[in-house]
Amino acid sequence: MQYGLKRSVRDSYVVGMVVWSEGLSGQPLPHCSTIKSAAFQPTGPLYLPSIFAKLSVLANVKGLLSHTKRFAMNKSKTKLSADDALRMFRQMVRIRTFENNANQLYLSAKMPGLTHMYSGEEAVAVGICEALLPTDKITSTHRGHGHCVAKGADFKAMFCELLGREEGYCRGKGGSMHIADQSNGNLGANAIVGGSMGIATGAALTAKLKKTGGVAVCFFGDGATAQGLMYEVMNMAALWKLPVIYACENNGYSEYTKTEEIAAGSITARAEAFGIESYQVDGQDVIAVNELSKELVERARKGEGPFFLELMTYRYHGHHVGDINREYYRAKSEEQDWRDNRDPIIRMRGWLVKNKYATEEALDELSKEVTEDAESAVAYALNAPYPDVSEVDMHVYTDVEHVLA
Amino acid sequence: MRKITLSKAVNEALVEEMRRDENVFIMGEDVAEAGTPFKVLSGLVEEFGTDRVIDTPISEPGFMGIGVGAAMTGMRPVVDLMFGDFIFLIMDQLCNQAAKTHYMSGGKLNVPLVLRTNMGATRRSAAQHSQSLHAIVAHIPGLKIAMPSSAYEAKGLLKTAIRDDNPVVIFEDKLMYQDSAEVPEEEYTIPFGEACVKREGTDITLIGTSSMVQVCEKAAEMLQAEGISAEVIDPRTIVPLDEKTLVASAKKTGRVIVVDEGHQSFGITSEIASRINEKAFYYLDAPTTRIGAMDVPIPFSPALEDITVPTPERVFEQAKKLVSGELIDAA
């Protein structure tokens, strides 16, 4: 049984594209015209030139020549330990649980402002961040709670930030869209779509100049591929061989608009134009994401970067929590299909049980612990103090305590 | 004391700081072998190599963003923006990212970055290579803005900027690169937020920024010939602004003209004039007035361009009117 991904002839969401993938369940994924062909059977090595050639032909026929590599994972060779597998599962559950609580805080009007849910995309953040060291850097997005949790953040400080409390990671000055546990290498969630692409690339430049062996991962969505900054920094990253991984979370929607309405051609071809090795990955398969990430992170450390990933995923909620009535751009049946058939947590759970890494009971217990942890963090944050008003003019400059004093 | 050009002063500041701190590096368009179009950086790549003097593609938002990320992770980049006019290209990275990162992170992340760029008209470069845009970035909390008025200030302020843990924008007047001034051989820095009284006087205060300091000094000479004693003050940094020194001078002379090469409306002259009116109103004998660049795009033709910027003659005429009371009567 293999997990895979296919090249990027343009993907599934609309045009019934060929997404070659078998999920954690071992069954072909729904909503994907599955290509069944001997040529597509992974044989172990990650890069399959012969297949590649055939894919190129396929792509050529469609007028979309691409060199995107297909990542195929041979599960029998997976070196994932029980600890690692369970930690990834737990981290995904933590993200989902955090988001469910955040959504409730919004719906019950206890949270100021609004927020963007990461639910459904957990395997992307966890699969990638589990391949990183705490000293490696990431940049995150307005949909950033998942990255924050996956990079090692604590619930209490996160809920405090979400509620604008003094004990939040940013002392309540950032909120949902800037949430980050900076001590674990998170350089911040960014509320400008694509705004952090330079920052991640700059972090990679630091790693190269200082020879730290560090790697930077830039998370962004399919919508951000429309920003010019991406092309400028990918060009420089490729010229200078920077240890950066561009992780495009393609959830099929650029805010309230289908991706194919805002993105011409293939997403990965954008990076390939700069000679950047690119992959399309099933972003609902945490093991596939993690295996590929580990490989690329290690190669990036050795100076073989940059790399580009297009992670095919899905956002269960609307663009933000207030985007409730969204049938004008997305059918409920489509959402339900993803929830029922491609949920990253359900798939990983099935795999853990099937391979006897854990029992159903143990996983239930794990989920219960996480739920309790989140509930206690929410209760704590709701009662935590707001910052003193005197903080309003602090942290404008590093060397001035109160800039308006 | 020896005299060196402003260009040489900037070059020396960079060399000294790069020798002192290995985290300091330069990036921008044609900064290495070319040494920039103004040749300010000549010789640096030979000493420090291409890892520390990095030529970039013509991608201002891209290399500015990379500079921000490098600064957040332990480097001290000096980003070279070839013309101040290009600042509009990098506004997101400068104003939404660099300026706000320290605040948005609750003080946990720093952006010790210097953006070196330029300003100044009368180089016959037309509307997109002649602007003085410091007021636009001075509006954004989180940035510091330095405006050297001579080679001495250029060196001392740049060295301070590089050692600052905050994002600093330095605007050098591109017409002053070949102007010489006395610069000590010994190392020195100039603290931010400390204005320099360039000339003491009793009848009127002329506050000038960057090359407008020379304009004010020339006007002061002309005024002296008419028996009017003018004080000339250079704020040196507009963020932070040494309000105390400016207000004290206003109280002393009772009359103030603020001269700056940015467009007059909504600009630095307005800001400084307001602060003086708020803090020194009851000491004033005349309205605080402003002389900025005309509120028009900078034209190409010398016949037109030269009348858009403040001149010593205009400052002189304005000062005479303020001292004689003519301007008050006219109002």
C-alpha cells in the first residue's frame, strides 16, 4: 500500500483532475479520478524518472508541461516509531480541539474579533513541523493556530492571546492573526496574505550566512500564490540555494473564491520556473507529508534547497468563523465528503489501530485528555487579566519603555 | 580636521561596522562590484566578499522582506534602496512587517534593520527619482528616521542606526554625496533624538532637515547682513524628534520657519510647526510657518524643477517678513 501524490496537472477540486493517491485507509480517495496503472505503482525510490517521463507526456498532452515530482511513500519502509506516530496524532487532535474551542468562543461572543479555522488541514502543519527542530523557523498565516500548535505552543498562552490577555504569547497585542510561540522558532502569523514569504526566506538566508544548519518553512495558502512577492523571493532563494521550504496549503479556496478562478496553470509550475524542486502531496495524509518533509528538511540542511510543496488539503470552515452561509461558493455536500472521507485525523486513527500502534480505547483516552486540557486552558484564559492600559505604548521600540511618556 | 565627502563618510561607517560586527551585511541592487550608481559602496565587496555585500535582483519588496527575516533571526542587514522613490514598492515589508513585528509579538521579536535610501530633487531626474518621502514612513510607529545634513552626520547616524535594535530608515540627500565636511578620524556615533544647534541666534529659528540645513545656514548669512540674528537647528532624526531643543529655541526667538524638502502638505514641516504651536504658542511673536517642496510631482525641466524646492532666498524673504511683522499684517 502506498501513499502518493501525483504531479500537478492541476488538481481535483473542479476539473476532475487526476490526483493519484491512496489514503491512510488504503482505499483510493474519493473525488479523485484515480489513475491505476503499473507505471504509477511506487517502487520505493522517491523519484521515479520513468514515471516522471510518462507524467510529462501526460502533462504535455494537456499543454501543462511540468516537472513536479511525485512523492510516493512505501509504507512497509516507514520508519515511523509508535511514539512519533502517536505524537503526530495527538498534535492533530490538539489542533482540532483548539479550533473547536476557538469557534465556540467566537459563537458565544467571548472572543474579541474573529478568527480563521485550521480544522481539516491538521496533517499539513503537523506533518511538516514534526520534521523540524525547535530551532528551525516557520512563518505562519492568518489561518495560523495549527502552525502554532504544531510548532510546540501551549494551549494556555494561545487562548490567552486569542482573548487579548496579558499572558498571551504576544501579551494580547497580536491576537489570532499574529499568534506565535516565538521561543519555538515561530516568526509570527501574518495577516497580510503572502506577507511572510520574505521573512521565511530571510530566516533561511540567516541560516546560510551563519552556517547554522537551520531550515525555514514558509506556510501560505493557494491564495497567496497570486502575490508578486512570492516570485521575487523564490527567485532569490533559488539563486542563493537557501534552506527554505515553501509549503503551499492548497485548500481549494482563496477566501471566498475557488482556486481555479484565481490561479492560471499549475501551482507547482510556478516554483519549477525558478528551478525549484517541487512536489504535490496529499495534505490529508500526515505520514506522507511527514516522510516527504523529513527528506526535504534534511536535504535543505545540506544546502540542496529550496523546495516547494503543494499540499492538497481542505478547510472545513468558511474563510473565517463568521463565514457561515457559504453555499454560494461551496456546496455543503463537498464539505461533508471531505469530513467523512478524507479527514486526516480519522485516517491516522484508522492506521494507528490497524497497525497496532494503539487501541481505540487508548486513542479515546488521548482525545479526552486533550479536550480536558483545552477546556481548562479556556477557563484559565477567560479569567486571566487583560494587559494593563499602560502597556499600550510599550514594545513600539526595543529601547523605549513607553514611547508616549 | 580632515574633510571627506558624504559618500566616503557612509562608506567608512559601513566598513567600520562590518569589521566590528560580523552579523552586519549589505544587500540591494548593484551594491557589490558596481558599488551602487552613486559609487557610495565602492571597495566593500573587495574587503567583505559577496556573502556580506549581496547583489540582488531588481526585486525591492523581495529583498526588503528577506532583510526583515534575516534581521528577525540574528543578522543586522543594511538594505540598500537605490532611490527613495522606490519606497512605495516596499511599503508592506517596511510598514506592515518591519515596523510592527516588535509590537505585535509583545516585545519578543526584534527587527534590527537599516534601510539606506536617498531623497532630494534638482538632479533632473523627474518625478519618480526625485522625491523626498521621509514623512510617509515617519507616520508609521515602530520606525526610526534619520536625515543626515552633512558627511559628519551621515557617518555618525549610520553607525548608530546599525547598532540600533529597531528598524531605521536613513535618507541621504543624493545631491550631497560629493559634498565634503569635517569628519574626525576617531570613531564616533551620533545619538538619535538629539538635535544639533548649527548656529545660534536670537531673532528667529530656522529648523531645517537634511540639505535644508545648508539652505537655512545660507539664509542665516543673508539675514545677518540685514541685522537679523537667525538660529539654525538640525533635528538630525525626525523619529525620534528632539522636541525639547526645538521648542526651547522657539521660546527664545519667538519666530520659527520649518524647512524641509518633502512636499509641504501633510509633511514634516506641518508636524514640527504643530508641535511648536502646541508647546510654545504663548512665547511666539509670529505664526510658525512652513517651507516645503511644492505640492506638485517633481518636474524634469530645470526651469520648472528649481522652483519646486526651498531655496535660501525664499527662506530669507520669509524670515524678513516674520521679523518685520509683515506676514502677520497680511494675515
